[in-house]
Amino acid sequence: MTTAAGFASILFDDPADRAGIDARHEPDVFGDLNLDQVVAAVTRGRETYNLAPYFYTPVHERTVGYRHDVLRELQQPDVRGAVTEFAKQMRAVRRHLEQVKALYYQRQKQLWFLDAIHLYSQAVTGLTDALGELKLRSHGLKGLHAFLQSYAAGPEFSDRATEAGRLREQLTTIRYTIDIRGDRIRVGRYADEPDYSREVTDTFARFRQGEVKDYRASFQDLADLNRVEATVLQYVANLHPDIFDAVAAFVSRHGGFLDPVITDFDREVQFYLAWIDYVGLLGTHGLKSCLPVVSTASKQTRVRQAFDVALADKLTQNDRPVVCNDVDLDGDERILVISGPNQGGKTTYARMFGQLHYLARLGCPVPGARAELFLPDGLYTHFERQEVATDLHGKLEDDLIRVHRILEHATGDSVVIMNEIFTSTTLEDALFLGERIMDRLLELGCLGVYVTFVEELSRMGEATVSMVSTVDEHDAAKRTFNVVRRDANGLSYALSIAQKYGLTYDTLKERIA
């Protein structure tokens, strides 16, 4: 269980698992499964947090459970509200620190830095108090709150927050006068001189007749000072050296005021918030997502109303319907062999299967109303690629090299997805090669999907399950994009091809007549 002393990450129950996180590269399967598109969509608007490395890092079963608990709690409005407000305040802190780097005048830098410390103190105190009022259950958020309580009560944080507040209060009490004569400016101490602007306003107030058009010109509020403003600020500092020197000394002492655990939390929690926002958006289109029941022991797979996330994102943006499908693997069943007409949803189903298992290994919500999924030790894909003119070997050779590499690394606990391979060879050769690959996959006992036009591969034993992409029962040329558990017979595919080229019995009879 996470403790105050041991808490370091809201994403990893064992902080050692995130070592080198920012050096991670996009996995090879991302392109085949369109997961690169999914990550781009989920993280849109959160680019400053650099969340992609977390999507490149699958985690073990214990961490998946850790993340599920945090996700469930963050879906509660009060918990999410507290974290969202903290994130908003931390963005203001970062903007202040970025502005400090961009500013030129030293006195102004110090004042912006002081404000950054004050905002940071408010953010930490606010989150600590807000979480303290909630009944937290997840180890992650309970550990965070315990850490924050200890951190906020420590003398370093509390003394710094108190001093920052006192200095800002002293700065607000400073009053001064500016005497402008031609091109000369004189800055002096305020000695209860009358406020002429207020007197002018009061004098003409009696002539005011309702709301009038505002003819005042608006000026751009720039953070940086011009030379005149900077000179005035320096003169004011000269008039009140005690306060400004105290600010300078304070800023010098607290240059590294940001705690790494807190800044890491600020970044990592966006992983959860991004997913909550994204699945919420999909939910407005009737698409369901869930936290799956996961296991590293049972390979039973059961998902209801699943869909290809990347495709769904594109379709919903254009108000087009998304077709959902189910997944079932029971007992000794391991490989889904999918056949059927072209453009019928076979590849989409294969991508969906891969997305389900990869997202499950991230501890993320998966597309579907409910799901039971095996957590694989690795995910391997082979999708058809276009031939490149500079390649020194042909497409068949390229397929064989890639498949060989997959079978070298896959284990019985892997997920393997083969999509439309050996399309460049004869049916006889495709059958021969396909049977050899299926023999190896079945020997390994791994889970997988094999999309093929060779229907014989769906009848290689109890471990294979025949799936068929279906067509409309009233119009065989119309795809439904439903992939169902059914024996492959090729009739629907043959009929759709015949209709496409005008070779059905009725068409031929009509043409002959």
C-alpha cells in the first residue's frame, strides 16, 4: 500500500517502473492499429504535458489495478473538480515562470517569481484541503493526500508560503506619486496628496445621464515593461529598499521551490483526465467504454459492443454511425480466423482486437459496454504494406521476413494479429504458408486474429474460431460491417463479387434474353 513517505507517482504503484519514461519510443504496433491516431486524439489540447511516453509504456497487472482505482475515483465530480482546479493553478504557475525567463528587468522578474511561489502555495494548500474533505479509497489518491499533508505541514513549505504572502501584502501597501513635467518624471513618496482622478469623477458625476458610449482607447496589456515603466519601478524600489531587497533575497533563496513529486503528479494526472474527457466525448455519440476485468492467468475473452477507437473518432466527427461488434474466446479457443467480402470490416475488427488488449495493458478504459481481457506480455501485428520501389526483395519475401520475426519473439502469453498476408501469391501457396503459421500459433497457445481469404484456416481445430464479415441479407453487395461467429462458406463473398460485375444468375439470364 502506498504511504506518505513512499508516494511518488499517481500512475505507477512502483516508481521504479517509470524509470526512463521520457526516452520511450512509439511501439511498432501503433501504425498498424492506428493507436498513433488514438493517442493524438486523446491528448489533443494537452500537448504541453508530453503524455505520449505514458502511452508507449504498458504496465503489469498490479499497476493496471492501481490505475483502475484512481480512474474510478477521478470520475467522481468532487474529486475531479479538486484535481482540475489544482491543474489550472499549476498552469498559472508555469506561465509565471515562463514569463520570468522572458522578462528583461530584474526587479520585474523578482515580482513575477514571487507571484509564482504564492500561486504554487495556494495550489498545494487548496488541493490538500479539498482532498481532506473527501472519502478517498484508491491507494493512489490516498497516498497523494498523505504526502501533501506531510509536505504542506513541513517548515520549508509553510515558512515559504507565509513569507511570500507577507511580502505580497507589503507590496500592496506601497503608495507613490508621479510628477510629469514635459519629458521629465519625478517619483516621490505618497504623502496623503489628494486623488485628483477621483475628484474629477465626482465633480462630473451629476452630469451623467445613463450609459454612454466608451470612447477610451484600449491598450495591449504587455507583461514586459517599457523603459519608462522600468525606470519608475526602480525609483519606487529606491524609495522602499527594505521591501524590495527582502523580495530579492526571498527569490534568491527559493529558486527551486517546485517539488518534483507535485510537478510529476500535475503531469501524470492528465493521463487520467485526458481519457475521462475522451470517453465522455465518445459517450455523447452513444459509444460505451469500460474498465475491463483483466487477468494474466485466464485467456477467456469476452467484450460487448466494442469498436475501433480511431475509426469511431473520425466517424463521430462527421456524424456517421459506428458499428459495434462482440468478441468471444472461451475454453481452449485462441485464434479468431476472419473471412468474408472485401471492405466488410475485417481489418477494422482486427484493429479493434489489438486496441482492446493494448489499452487494457495501459490500465485505460477500453471500447465496449463490458469486457474481460487477458493481459498479454506483448502484442505483435502484421498488416499489409505497400511495396516500396527501392526494396531489394518482393512482397512475399517481405511478408515471410516479418512473420518470421514475429514468431521468433511471440510467446504463449502474447497477442498476435495477422491481417491479409500472402495476398500476392497463389491460393495453394497461401494455404500452405497459412497452415504453417497457424500451426505455430496454435502450438504457442497465444491469442490472436488471422484475417484471410483462405477459409480452410478457420477449420484447423478447436482452438480456431471462424468469424465472418456479413452482408445485408436483402442486398449481398451491401456491407453491414458486423463480424459474427459463423462457419466460412464463401457464398456471401462470391455473390457480392458476382453482383459487382453483373454475373449473377438473374443478370446473366436477362442479358442472354
